[in-house]
Amino acid sequence: MDSCSSEQRTARPVRRRSEHGTTFTTFDIDAETQRKLQAFAERYQLTMAELRLVVVLREGTGLKAAARRIGVGYETVRTQVKSVFMKTGTKRQAEIISFLADFKPE
């Protein structure tokens, strides 16, 4: 089993409610995966929104499904994925996922 599959199982979405009554989704991610994602985001200067999109895309969802899952518009995730492409030097969603799976924090 590859490391990406193991990480995918650990990133479970959890519905939470803020103190103001707003419901939102977070991801329960194990500490090792969290460190890897943080290092990846820092290395490529990804915003939290861009990193959140990468986390959702690595589950194999398309942009429309990712937008629904995150709770933002389709055009928003299109803009975010274009930014991730530019920052990481990738051109396809599958490349981003592969790039993240192979990423080794220093």
C-alpha cells in the first residue's frame, strides 16, 4: 500500500459548529500527515485555501465535487487550482497529487 492511500484514510471530514452556530467542515488529519502538508504548503507558499483544495483533490474528486465538499463556488476552486499549478510547477490535478505523495519534508 502506498503512503498516499494511508494518508487519504486519515483525512476524514468532520462537521463542526462554531460558537456562533455556523456549521463548517474540517479534516481530522494525523500528526505526521499534518506536518507533511504544512511543510508542502510552506515550501510552495500555498494559502490555507489552496492547501485545503489539495487535501480534497487527493481523494480523487474533480473540481466540481471539491467545490461542493469545501463549500465554495466552482470558479473559486478553478482559481485556486490554477494558483497551485503555478506555485508547484504542475499542469494537471494528478500531477499535484503525485507531487504531494512524493514530497519529503526536510
